[in-house]
Amino acid sequence: MPLLHVTVLVPFLLALMIALLRRTLPKLHRGWLILAGPLLLFIYFLTRIPVIKGGESGYETISWIPSLGIDLVFHLDGLSLLFALLITGMGTLVVIYSIYYLEKREELTPFYVYLLLFMGAMLGVVLSDNLMVLYGFWELTSVSSFLLIAFWHRRQKSRYGALKSMLITVFGGLAMFAGFLMLYVMTGTFSIREIWSQVGDISGQSLFIPSMLLILLGAFTKSAQFPFHIWLPDAMEAPTPVSAYLHSATMVKAGLYLVARFSPVFAGQHEWFWIVSGVGLITLIYGSIQAMKQTDLKALLAYSTISQLGLIMGLLGMGSAAAFYTGEEAVYFTAATTAALFHLINHAIFKGSLFMVVGIVDHETNTRDLRKLGGLVSLMPVTFTVALIGSFSMAGLPPFAGFLSKEMFFTAVLNIRELDIFSPQSFFTLFPVLAWIASIFTFAYSMIMVFQTFFGKFQPEKLDKKPHEAPFGLLLPPILLALLAVVTGFFPNLLSKTLIVPGMNAIHPQLAASSPFYVNIYFWHGFTTEVWMTLGVIAAGIIVYRLYTRLSIVDREWGGRGYSLNQAYDGSIRLVERTSRALTNLYMTGSMRHYLMYIFVLFIALVGGTMLYTDGLVFGQGEYAPISFFEVVAVLVLLTGALAIPFAKSRIAAILLTGMVGYMVTLLFILFRAPDLALTQMIVEVVSVTLFLLCFRHLPRLSRDKVKFRVKLPKLIISLGFGVTMTLVALAALGSSPFESISSYYTENSYELGGGKNVVNVLLVDFRGFDTMFEITVLGLASLAIYAMIKLKLEPDMEPLLPKNLLDGGKPRYARSNDVLLQSVAKVAFVIIITFSLYLFFAGHNQPGGGFIGALMAAAALVLLSIAFGPEFVEKVLPIDYRKLIAVGILMAFFTGIGSFVFDVPFLSQAFGYFDLPVMGKTELTTAMLFDLGVYLSVIGVTMNIIFTIGRDN
């Protein structure tokens, strides 16, 4: 398997490993088990720096769904390498930090599973070249971040923040998905690199601007740009390690990555420049002002993050101005892109350290409230030092790296005044003005962050615990980040040639092709306009900070008046809930009859209407096979049973008649020479009759109430309409298909391509393996849902309501037979049926049978045993957790498909060969048998989980 694919797969494999090992080594913190994963990935990506710096790029492909143009194509260039280093590097530090931050009594296994899922998804986003694969990973980041934010799920605010973040980001993701589909319609490809090459051909098409707007919507929601920023402050309810990882270096940067990645496609559009730079600057100044109002340290950092993300977004928008020029003029405007990439790195460093500092303060004082904090400098000197470095870097003060990227930001907004392609040109004067004002507030809230926390009056009476310096393990990650802020400040060109220039090459590929970029970052340029702007920021920032402390703004409540964006969000959610509840109450009556009537009426309207509208009622009378005497008899018996069911006087009679109908269908399959279908139908009838009996024993005696004919008439019409519709569909199937039958393809290639003579089984495990895998997944989910619904207690103190005669030492008695003859026969029959089940499984590739039929046969044997001896006997003899068996079966089928990637072939590709084995001689071995074994285990698990769950319920 290509290395890039391995790097994406590693976090998911680690998540699976830690989930399976959740009960091993209970005294060892779960974080130590996974720490090596992100660390090794970080080291690997570090080794790729010389390769990418030299102008090469990794481009690795594994075929997945080639017929749809969807392949697992991963591409490593300067931009994706920069983000991959942030994801894995910060991931390593966050894991170390979390080991000391989260106590062992917490649910650590789910936490690290979610964290690793998020890490793998983020790597997938930044490495994917295929739009559909990128979208899949994009939404996985939303789901995993939802789980991380809601980690402390017993807190209402955690659940609220998690739901809010997921709704907003998934909404943006769906918009982005629509934009991707529009790009595909225009270009005929999902490859980002191939789309780049067609920009000249598609830029004038009508879908080009709509696709751009939809993709930007996805980017803005993910990167918390105004007005979609409202999810980020509420996401601060997550544990601090999550905030340090998701909200400083990874998730919120995904939107920035998307804008940078699609700049070669859209940068030549005026709309792209105005929207990206405009939204970025508005977010910058809005976030900086809102940060001043916060009394919670994490809320302050949340709004500062919004502001800084707006700064980087604005720089990416201003950098797109280079697409309007060529040569030196174009290079002049790429200074904004350089500043964006440099500040992207700096922001991850100083914001990550500050989130960790806030976590330490909260951990040691049990509060983040600025009104209760102060005077901690002597008690927590190391934490104060880290906070000082991080805050000063965020404020843009020398000698830290934040000062350099802020100066470059000022250079970019000053350069944009030279843009002469828009009118009026004087409008661009607002860019440096807005940047300067926002920088003043940035300076002020940075000072609030450090001085209001560590200086001033110490207030021990307001603290729940006595503060002290944090342990070394908790301090190590923020110390390393603070050292990075200092080192990159003094030696910025360590980044310029290794990460920034390759990133520039990826964002401006046409300029890079004509002349290489040269980036040289240094402190002193003389008394330039940027320096005077910085001095003005410091002077004005000090005044704003002094006013903040003098007027005791930190003690004020900022409830606000009017209608805020958060109120608009809450109001829209309430409106949707009320509307959906009202609509649901119209048709959710609690009556199964009503639900079936809805389904049948809709089916008749859609299918019958489609057949009439498309002239689908074309019968092929000449193509029907002759009807034999035995078929007529089977159909007559079937019809008799079906017609007798509505008139049955008891549920037992109705069940037996239903079984008779099923067995007549089995007979028809035998007459039609379809042994696989006959076996399946027969065993399904056995299991379904058992399930009916188990369910119906909970129901009251069947009563026949007198109902007026006018009430029965609509039901009669619907039932006749459904029957007629299905009959017409069956009769028209041969004569009205507009497509050539594909059955001949399967019969001709079953043995040559699938290595099996049983076309049905080869179809299930090879040609249509995808369908089978999803079917067993759906069956597994349905089985677990049944288990959950039956075992669910709606109230925490609810006791199971069992009749007294069913209580025996606190345990319900299971019904079992006392028939000695049945028990004697069952023992022998069980062995015979299980043996036949195994035969069906092993022979199924070339003879009638297969994993599905064999599993149903094995389930039937277990059902027989439980009827004869009781479920508790079966559980004692075969102590199997059937829910785990479902998981094992599905995973086996899934990993059989994944194994195809090792051989560089599409997912679920099967291989077979003939080998001379001892005793057995020449034997066919096929990977499809492993997939079929997964089907076998999962179907047994599903069937027995449902039967035993319902059987235990009293």
C-alpha cells in the first residue's frame, strides 16, 4: 500500500486498536498507547520536507470506484505538507497534554478514539486529490468534532455546543458538496489537479460562480467566519486538549486549506477577491472587538481565534489579486499569501500554547473567570512565562514570530492599495485602516489575557482550590510551543524555504512555473510605514487596555440588546422543531395500519403512475415459460393460505397460514430450479415464524370487532390496488425493460472472473460485494437497534415490570419444552443441521449454498436447541456474545475489502487460485471465502441477537 495511504490509515487503525484493548492494562493511561502514532507520522512528514522543497510531489493512487471516477488519490505538495505537519505535530503535543490533563476515571477510550478519528479525517482532507473523497473526510471531521465537543455529554452546554457546531459545519459541507458536483458537471472529473488544468475552459460557464459560492460557504462555516462564527465560542465547552487541537491548529484551519487549495481555480474572479478578503477583514475586526468583552478565558481565546482566522482568510483573498497580473506585478501581490502561510504557522503555535495555559489555570484554580483570577505570577511562574510569550506573539510584539507575520500583514494591506483593476481605487484605503484598528484590539485582548490573569490582586476567597504550579507533564507541550515561537522569531527563514515557498508553489502554480518564489523574512527594514503602524498599535493598544482596567470593563455584563446571531440560530432551531413536530403529529398516529396505508398508497401512486406515464405496461406474452401442473397446484395452495389469513380466528393460525404461504413460495423456487433461493426462503420461514411467535406472546388475545363496511372499504381498495400494481410490475418486467439484460454477463463470467460455478453466490460475494457488505451492516444496525429499544429504560430509576410468576431470584424464567422426545431429537438434529450449515458455507462458491444460507441454517439449529432446552441452556453451552459476533463479521467483510488495496486493486476485489493441499489434493482457495465468512458470522449474530433479545423480554 502506498505510504500516503498508510499515513491516513494509521490513526483509524490506532482508534480500532485502543477500542479493542479498552479493558487491558487498566492502570496505564490510554494516551500512552497511542502517543507513538502521531509522533511517527510527524517524523515521517518531516522527512518529506527535503523532497517537497526540491520541487517533487507525492501522487499516489488506489483504485476504488473507477466507474464513477472516485479513487483514493492522495497528493502531497507544499500546502498539504504544511497542514499535515500541523495536524500530526500538534496532535502529538495534545496527546501528551491530555495524559496529564484528563484523569484515568474519565472515559478515556472513547476520547482517544474520537481524537484519532478526527486526526485521520483531517489528514484525509489535506491529502485528498479527489473531491468526493475529500468531502467524505470533511464530513467525518464534523462528526468526530461533534463527539469530542460533547465528550462531557452530561453537561447541557456541551451537548448544545456540539450540536450547534455540527449543524453549522455540516450545512456548509453539504453546500460545498453541491459546489463539487457543479465542478464535476463542468469538467467531467473529480480530480483537483485536472480541474486546475481546465480553468480556462470552465471560467465562463454558468455554473462556475455558483460552484465558487457554495465551496466558499463550506470554507466559511468550517473556519468560523462571520456570520457563521457562532458555533466556535460554544464549542469551548470541550475539554481543553480538544480546544487546543481542533480550535487552534486543525479543524478551524480546514476552511483556510480549502480556500488556498481552490485559489488556482477561482483566484482570477473578482467575486473571489471581494468575498474572501471582505469576509476575512470583517471577521478580523468583529472577533477582536468581541474578545474584549469576554470574562471567560476560553471565550476570549475563542473570539481571538475567530479574529485571527479572519486575518488569514483576508490575506488569502488579497493574495488572489496576483491572478490579475503577470510577472513582477503578480509577485508583488503574493506577499499577502506569504503572510497568510507564515501567520497560519504562528497562530497554531501561540494559540495552541495559550489554550494549554488556560487549561492549566483552570486545572489548578478550578475557574477560568477573569473576575476571580489575578496575582498568579508568583504561584505559577512557568505558566506565566509561557502565557507571556504566547500573548506577546499574538499581539505582534518583537522578538516573537507573531511580530514578523503581523508586519507582513501590514505590508499586504498596504500593497493592496496599488490594485488598479477595480473602481473606485480609493476603497482599498479601508484595508489598512481596518487592519490597524483590529490590531489595536488584538494587542489589548492579548494584554488582558496575560496581565488580568497573572497580575493584580490575588483573590483566594473566590477560588475553589489553592493554586500551584502545574506538573511537568502538563507544562511540557506549551513550553515546547513557546520555544517554537521564540525560535521562529529569531530564525524565521527556517520556515521560509522549507514550508512557505513550497506552499506558495501550490497556491500559485502558474507563477511558480514561470519563476521560483523567493521569501526572505527578517526583523528590521528601517523606519517603514509598517513600523510606524506597529508603534501606533502599541500606543493605542496600551490606552485601550488602560481604559479597560480603569473602567472595570471586566466586571460588566455584556448581555446586549436587540436580536443577535445566536438568538437567530436558536429561534430557527425552535421553529424547525415546532414545524416538524406539528407535521409529524399529523400522520404519526401510533397505528401500524395507518403507516402501512401511507406506504402502500405512495407505492401505488409512484410505481403505478410511473408505469402509466412512461408506457411501461408492455407485456411480453411470447416470452413466458410454459406453466406446469405442479406450479398451478402450488399457486392455488399459496392463494388459499393468503386469502385465509384475514379470516383466521387466532394469531397462531395466522402465523401458520403465513408460514404455509412462505413454504409454497419455497416449492415454487424448487420447481423453477432455484435451489439457493429455495433454501434461503425455507430457513427464513423457520426463523420468521419463530420471531412471530416470540413477539405475539406479548400481545392480548385476538379480538374481532364489528367494523362498518365504509371503514373497511378504503383498506380494501388500497390492498387491491397494491396487489394489482405488483402483478402488473411482474407481468411487465419481461416486456418493458428498455435495457439489455445483464444476466448473461454474470453467467458467462462467474467462473472466469469469480472462480465459482454458483452464479448466485459469486454475485453476492464478488460482483455485488458492495451491496452485500452494506446489507449485513444494515442488518447489524437493525439488530442492535432492536436490542437497544427493548433494553432501554426511559427513566433512570425505572425497574423492569415483570409479573410475579416470572420472578425467580430476580431473574425471569425462560419458557422451554418439557418434551423428552423433542429434546432427544433436537440433540441429533442440531449436529446434523450445523454440519449441513458448514457444508453449505464451504460448498457455496460452486454448489448451492453460501455464507448467508449457511448462517440462517445455523441460526435455525440454535433456535431448535433453545426451543427444546431453553435459551439459558444455549447460553451456557455456547457462551457467545452475538452483538460482538455481528461486529466481528462486519469487520471481517470490511477488512477483506481493504486487503485489496495491498495489491493495488479496487476495494473488495477478490482473488482465487488452485493449490495442491495435503490430503485434499487440488483445491480452490479464494479470498471471497473470507468475505463470505464475515457474512456468515454477522447473519448468525443478527438472527440470534434478535431472537434472544425478544425471547428474554418479559
